[in-house]
Amino acid sequence: MNTTIRTQVGILGAGPAGLLLAHLLQKAGIDSVVIDSRSRADIEGTVRAGIVESPAAAVLAKSGVSDRIYTDGMKHDGVEFHFDGGRHRIDFNALIGKSVYLYPQHEVLRDLIAARIRDGVPPLFEHKADAVLDAESSCPRIVGTDAAGQTFDITADIVVGADGSGSIARIPVSGSRGGYFREYPFGWYGILVEAPPSAPELIYSRGDDGFVLISTRDKKVQRMYFQCDPSMDVNSVSDDQIWDRLQAGVAGIELKRGPIFKKDVLRFRSFVAGELRKGRVFLIGDAAHTVPPTGAKGMNLAFSDVLWINQALRSFFASGSERLLDAYPHNALDRIWRAQNYSYWMTSMLHVAPDASEFDKKRSLGELYSVTTSRYGQQYLAEGYVGWEYGADDWM
Ligand SMILES: Cc1cc2nc3c(=O)[nH]c(=O)nc-3n(C[C@H](O)[C@H](O)[C@H](O)COP(=O)(O)OP(=O)(O)OC[C@H]3O[C@@H](n4cnc5c(N)ncnc54)[C@H](O)[C@@H]3O)c2cc1C
């Protein structure tokens, strides 16, 4: 049996990008249908991002999704950089008067899903899209199969692909291989551990063995990473070896240990799709771009795309004008490439490439000293980290 649905905007993917877009569109009286292949429990239980930039937190609170980020999130006014035996604090508050919030992505997703349910338009979970069709017609479609094995066909005025880095919406827009791509010769070995925080702020450390990040999820669960070979087998190191590697990266701080309940190896990629629009189909979020996680930009950058496409869709449905739809790729790409640059810069400055020469290592230290000992260098880092103001102003 085939289920057919007609809506104004078909949104493929109930990640932060797709759900925030549906929320903002509804505020403007625009109907949308959000589908996701995963169950609600799976989406709400997947631990990913943790750092929410100041403008992203403001969007969530001002748009009425939730202000839990300000009550339950941890406000961080700075970060520490450890290198060459020394510690250097970047004081966001003193430099630019803003902070970031440690608020896990799955909590953002819980808030966004709760808002869709509260507004009477829950996402269609366990609906897997197989294809996005008819991009260049006035009625693009998402077709797929639900958990019961029934096929569905969502016909819309506009389809938005918010289906993450393995996007299928990208196929009609940009081709399966089109785009700008960079792979890194290192990745992160990450753990989730039951323990209290080891430090009041995040620690980014660069030692001779490479990078270590001491991060946090909340008062009971900590996230820590060390640089590794991207093809490393996650089970090839013992817990003791993991702790030794992490501890060596942050000499002078005693890491608070506890049971490690999740281990993963994260590959690093930078990617921007060759096109963000084909006819009536648009790409946003990780479907449009991927950044390595060092600058904590992915979800925050996805929100920028959401604000631009939301503004364009409001104008389109109010007036029939495609002017802002036409402008979407140009508008979104400005921040996308700045965020690509920032993430690439943080990544290359803080990691040690496997083939790095002694010259490369010493030059990197020179770069870290240049940034951390100059007020302007610190300010550049802080502005990017805390998050540039979003460009789309008319989003609500
Ligand atoms: C370890 C880690 C740490 C990170 N830390 C940060 C951080 O601190 N700050 C930050 O801003 N970002 C961070 N990120 C990046 C961030 O998680 C992503 O950029 C963000 O999730 C992108 O949101 P999205 O909505 O575009 O895509 P996703 O969150 O990937 O959502 C896409 C959704 O589409 C669904 N989907 C995919 N294909 C289909 C299909 N065929 N049919 C139906 N549904 C489909 C998926 O199930 C998924 O729910 C981190 C990422 C990782 C992995």
C-alpha cells in the first residue's frame, strides 16, 4: 500500500537542521513534513555534538524551541590550550563578551522533537527515503518505505535535504560525487566516561604525540579524545593505555577516571557539495557540508543554512518570488567557507601529521604562540569559536 502526502515543504532528515527548519516554517504558517529513517529513541540517544555557539543558543531560545540551554547547559567563558609544557587560557568573555554552552546535541534534538509534538506535527520516524525525484519540476517528491514496509510518496512545493553526511538528496542536486573534499591523515579516538569533569573548561592540547581534547557532556559524563590513525581498530587499546595517552596530553591536571562506556574512532573530512540547489530541491546542514570536529562547527553551521533557507521560503510562499531562493547558495556559502577555513585551521594547528618534519612541528608551535600571546590572535580564535553572528536577520 502506498501512502501519499502533499505538503508545502518536504524535509528529509530529523537532525538539528531539519527539525529547526520545520519549527521556524511553522511559525510563519508554512506546512512541512519531516521524515527520518531512525526511531525517536535512536535519534534522542545518539551522542554527538556538545558545544553550542552563542548565536545558536539564542536562536533556540528566541524561536521558542526551549531555553533549557541556559538553565541546564554549562556556560563556558573560555578554553585552555596546552602546548610546549605551558597552559594558555583564551578568555572569551574578556575578549568578546560572549560564551559557549556545553549542551549535548541529543538534548537539542529532544527539545526540537518536543516542540514538533507540542505543535501537533510530530516527525514521521522510521520512514526511510530511497530517492528524491523530479527536482526540476514544480512538485519534487521524496519516496521511500516505512517501518511496516509500506511505501510513501511525499509531494511538495519544495524539498529540503537535511539528511546528513550520507545524503541521498545530494544525488539530484550535486551528483553523488560532486563537490570539494579533503581527507586528513589522522582522526580521533573518542571515549565517553562516567566521571565528574576533570577541569572547569575544555582543554585543547597539542603534544609530540598529537592532539588531546578533554571535553564534557554534563556533570556525570565526560567526552575525551586523542589523535589516532583513522584506520585504527577501536578495540586495539586497553583502557589503561587510553588513560595513559589522555593523561600524557594534559600534564599538570589529574584526569578523573571512571568506567568507559563508549569508544569510537572518528575520521576527519572537510566537504562542501558542488551545488546546494537544483530546481526545487535544496541542501542544508551536513548534507551540504562536513567539517572536522576540532572547531565544533557542524551543528552550529547547520543552523546558519536553516536561517537562510527559512528566510527564502517565507518570502517564496508569501510572494511567489524566487529571488531569495536563488540567493540561498551564495548566502549560505559565505559562512560555510569561513567555517571550513576555521575548522581546517584549528585542526592543522593542533594536530601532528604522521609525516610532519621537525620543521613542521616547530612551525606549528610558532603558530600556537603567535595566536595565544597576541590579543588580536586570541580575539580571532574567540570570535570564531563562540560563533559569528548569523547573516540571515529576518528569520522569525
Ligand atoms: C563526535 C562528534 C562531535 C561533534 N561535535 C560538535 C560540536 O561540538 N558542535 C557542533 O556544532 N557540531 C558538532 N558535530 C557535528 C554535528 O553533530 C553535525 O554537524 C550535525 O549533526 C549536523 O546536523 P544535520 O541535521 O545537518 O545532520 P544529522 O544530524 O546527520 O541528521 C540527519 C538525519 O537524517 C536522517 N537520514 C539520513 N538519511 C536518511 C534517509 N535516506 N531517509 C530518512 N532519514 C535519513 C538521519 O537518520 C539523521 O537523523 C560533531 C559531530 C561528531 C560526530
